[in-house]
Amino acid sequence: MAKKSSKKTAKPVRPQLGEGVEILNAGSVLEDPITRTLETNYMPYAMSVIVSRALPEIDGFKPAHRKLLYTMYEMGLIKGARTKSANIVGSTMHLNPHGDAAIYDTMVRMGRGNESLLVPFVDSKGNFGKAYSRDMSCAAARYTEAKLEGVCEELFRDIDKETVDFVPNYDGTTTEPTLLPVTFPTILANNTLGIAVGMACNICSFNLAELCSTTIALMKDAKHDISTTMPAPDFVGGGQILYDEAQMRDIFENGRGSVKVRARYAAVPGENMIEITQIPPTTTVEAIMDKIAELVKAGKIKEISDMRDETDLNGLKLTLDLKRGVDADKLMAKLFKATPLEDSFSCNFNILVSGQPRVMGVREILQEWTAFRMECVRRRTYYDLHGKEKRLHLLKGLAAILMDIDKAIHIIRTTEEETEVVPNLMIGFGIDEVQADYVAEIKLRHLNREYILKRTGEIEQLEADIADLNDILAKPARIRKIIMKELADVAKKYGQPRRSEILYDLPEEEGGAEEEAVPDYPVTVFFTREGYLKKIPPQSLRTAGAHKLKEGDEIVRQVETRNNVEVLFFTDKQQVYKVRLAELEDGKVAQMGIYLPGRLGMDEDENILDMVITSDYSGYMLFFFASGRCAKIPLSSYATKQNRRKLLKAYCDKEPLATMFFLPEETELAIRTSAGRMLLVGTAQIAAKTTRDSQGVAVVTLKKNQTIASVVPADTLELANPHRYRVRSLPATGALVRAEDEGEQMTML
């Protein structure tokens, strides 16, 4: 039992088992809505991770990076000598209350020695590890030293002129900046990876000189073609970028896309070996070696006799010893396909702007950064203007006593009380309290005409400076010119040549590198309405029974073909997915088949509309739209040298699609409208368009609320008088369907 309470508050006694104390709600289940639990417990954590930890802001930094750099700036490490990393880590805890390991890891990644950033911010000394190796870790903070790189002057320029807001730190003992007034777009100058709750970001780096030039060009012309000044990303590890215009356009405009990067190698003359000196930024030397060793052990790679990691102070080097007579280029083409020596950097430009996460393209990011930088310059100008106006005001008061210095001395000498000196000066010379206080504080040695004339000589220059600063504030164009000059200076002072080479055209021999060892035999392909596919060899088909299908599903396409062809799947989201039929495993009639949306990585709620099988990309795709237009696109427009698995903008998305089908060769089509009309059109009359998302040409003339109902090959119909429906020119209205032709079954392909 608990003790009786006294005047002082008694500590509660925890009930012990066996004491017979009844616990409130013991053994009962309390109902608590999951929505309230998420709102009170999970949402604050999620918002904290999104806004205050994982995503960078428009100045290019996450809070952890900004706190560390500002601490080093306050320590005087921008021009002074290096100091121990442990000292920096300890000082940073005033702003960042995390463990020393987390803070040190943040500093290591920003160091030049780690080679993580294209524009490093920390001048490191000692072992800072290597980003391209998982085994080469950094030394402890007590062994390494660091200071800020020279480029950090551009991060903190005029930070003491109220260019950015300052907020109290976590315990209110000091303040820290909410953003840094960076003079160039650091957000795109370095790669950034962040994983928040329900969202993430992955930003690739761009060459600093190209980035500054592009920003200047966009400030001059908002519709500037970015690819002319900044064609592709630039990675710190170099490598070769396989240029893809469509993907680059998506990155520039939408902030999402993929950049394919491959390693750079050289065959050593006179020796049967390959030296790999640059690798993609998404992998490590150890991962590459593990994969090559796995392929050699499995017998898939037989050309390599030995493999060594010869990385030293000169940089990365992975050496492959080859067997006699091996073609180095053919071997590398095979390794590019089977190992991380060729990999993709998936871009997701998710950035915090005014506390809101937004996925933006390069164009929009640079426009947002320009607006942010204009505000910084405007605030700096206000600060300078206020300081000069205050100085001018004081000097005008000083000039007022120039006419009679003796009078000022007499007023001060004859004033009995010290508190009356300032009011008497105000009365005697007609100046305000601030001016009078300034005059009263002048040293006795300075009460001479020469000193006063020198000080008041500044008035004319101050008035000119104030007029210029007011003009800057009144004219945004002048602020833009200031920013453009700063960008040009940064590019000239800190710009470096590109590290990543851009490959616009792949070598011809790579085309056949993947074709070898692909078995070729006849197969029958079955495609169902629910998106399942079966590839069945003849021997399995002959001895089979009924097809096993999902309940309610049915087979909509059956095609006899061969194993070495390619299959294209067109979806209702204007995308096409490509796959080699040989990559899909053989199945049986008694199996459900391969679920294509899962295998192809299709988007949510995306459905396959049509399947096309081809071996040479000959023929055309016909896309009929409800408005009566038709786009005739050569199938060769969907062929790519890089064997891409997914193509965007497979067809026009500006109007609803009525039907689509593959046209192996020119033929005649029967088109029927919702108004009960039919017309026979020769496909040769429809002009082909090379652009995949073209709107095509007008084929059928429709009235309001009329659409294309169906399209079928004309030879599948038995019409009493086909000439009645044939048209000579397009677009055409067609003829009303007669009673003797009404019985024909017209179904959409």
C-alpha cells in the first residue's frame, strides 16, 4: 500500500506484483484511431526529416552541411591555417547537436581528398578516404586536418550585410544562417543524395563553368536552349556519358531522367592488359571486381586471366590481364553489359523552396536560384545604403560646426552639466540629437579645420554612392547585371575543364556485342487481356491441354515467331516498353505466364494497349485519335542504339486515342464513325511522321461529339459495293453504311 501523503508531495509508489493493487484499464484494449497515431507520432518525424535533414535547399546545402561550413567560417578557416578535424567537429556541436561521427562523415564527404564532390568545399590534409572505394575509409578526426577551400569565399560573400536571415541555434546561445548567400548555383554544381520520408532526391553535378554560363544565358533569355551551353552532367570521377537527347531534355525541363555512364579504359600497348582509370559514380571498385570475379567463376567471362586493384596516390587504376589473342574492345563491350562498369545515374531533382519540397528541372531550379540571389543582392544594397545614409547624416552635422568651431568649443565649455552638452549643441547649430552626439564625442585633437574638412570632403562621394545604390534598388536589370558579373568572375576563377567525356555516337562494333549466344528457335507467344504473356516452344505446345488463366482473363493475341525477336508494349500512358523475347523464360500452357507490368517495371495504373513483335523494326504504327486524326509513325523510330527498355512520348497525348495497330505493309483500312458512316482509306494516302508524339494528319471529317468507332483491314469485310466507301483525298466524311453492309462485324484492333 502507498504511504499517506504529507505536506510535501510524496513520490508515487510503483505497484509490485502480488500486492493486490488494481491497475486502471488492466487487461483491456484501448481503441486509438490509426490516423491519430500517425498524425501525432509519425507526421512530426516525417516533416522533420523532409524539411530539416534529407533534402537540400536552394543554396545547395542540407542543414548539416550548412552548419559545418558556417562553423568553419566563424573559426577563421577560410584564410587561416588548417586545424585538427576534431577541433572543427567539436565546435560544430554548438549548431548541430549530433554525434561527432555523423559530423565528421559530413565533413569528409565535402573534402577534396574524398573525391565525392566536383567542387569540394573543404581543403583536407590526411587520409579522407575515397568515394569510389568502400574499403578505403577515412582516418579518425584526431589524425586529419582541414580548412575551407578558396571557393567558399563565394558561399559567405557579404553574409555580414544581412543578405540572409539568421535564427537562434538549438539552445539559443548563438545564431546561424537559414541559407548561405552563394554567388553561384551550388545546388547543381555538386551531386546530392537524400532519402526522406515518402520522397527522395538525387541531383547530379554539372561543370561549374558551363553552369555559370547557362545561368547567365537564362537570365538574358528565359527560353534559352540549355543543351547548347551545358550539354550533359559532369561527374567528379569522370567516365563517359552515353548521350541521350530525350533523357537530357527531361532532366533539363522536368528534373527526372537517367544518365548512362560507363567506365573509361585504355589497352596498354605491347602488353595484353586493360587499365580502367575512371568508373561510374554509382558504383565502387570492389563492386566491379566482385561482379567480374562472379562472371569468371560462372564461366561467362573466359578472356580474363588475372585482375588487380592498383589504386595509388596517382588515382584509381583497375588492371585486367587478358589471355592471348583477346580483343580488348570486344571484352569491354561485354563487361559494360554485364557489370557495373556501365551504370545509370537516376536523377530526381527534389529541392526545398520556401520550406516546400518541389521536383524541378534545371531551367526552373536556375530561375528559382536567380530569384533567391536577386533578393540577396537587394538586401546587401539596402544594408550598404543604410550605412552610407547614416554616415552622410553624421558628416552633415560635422559640416554644420565647420562655420564656427570656436562656437562649438564655447558651448561645450560653458555648459555646466554633461547631460546638457548635446541639447545645447542641437540648439546652437540646428542639428539633431544623433549629429550632436557625434560632434560631442570628437576628440579634442580633432577639433581643427583640417580634420573637419577631410571628413566633410566625403559628403560629395557619399551622395553619389547613395544615388547609385538607390538606382540599383529601383532597377532590377542592374541587379541582374551584378549577378551575371559575379557568375562570370566565378567561372573565370574557379572553372575547370570537363571531367566526363560525352559520347554522342557509340562505336559500331558495340551493336553486335550483345547478339552473340542468343538461342534462336520457333516459339508461340500468347498475350492476355490482364497483361500476362506466355512464350511456349512447339514441343511444349503439342502435348499441352487447356491454358491456365487468371479468373476472368482471356487470350487476346497469339503470334507464332522466333526467340531472337524484340517485343514492344504500348501503354495507355503514352509509353512503350521494349524487351528481347529471349530474355523472357519459356513457359508452359499449364502456367499462368509472366506478369508484364511487374517484369517491365510499369507505372502504377498503367495498362498495355498493344503488343508488337519485330526483328528489324520495319513497318509502321498507326495511331487513330477520336478527333479523326491519324499518326503514321515508322516502327524504326522506336529503335535505339543503347537498347533502352523504356521510351517516353511513344505517341501523342494531346487527344484521346481511338485505336492503334501495327502495319507490316501498306494496305486498305475500313474506318467506321459513331455517326454510322464508313470510309475505305489506303494507308499510302496517310503521310508518315518521324516524330513519335506527332498529332498526325486529318483522315476523317467529324462533326461535334462524333468519334472514330472502329478501324479494321478492309479485306476482312465483305462489302456489297466497296467503291461506295472509297475516298480519293483526305480528310473525308465517308458514306452512310447501307443495310446490306450493316451485318458486318467491325471490331477495334
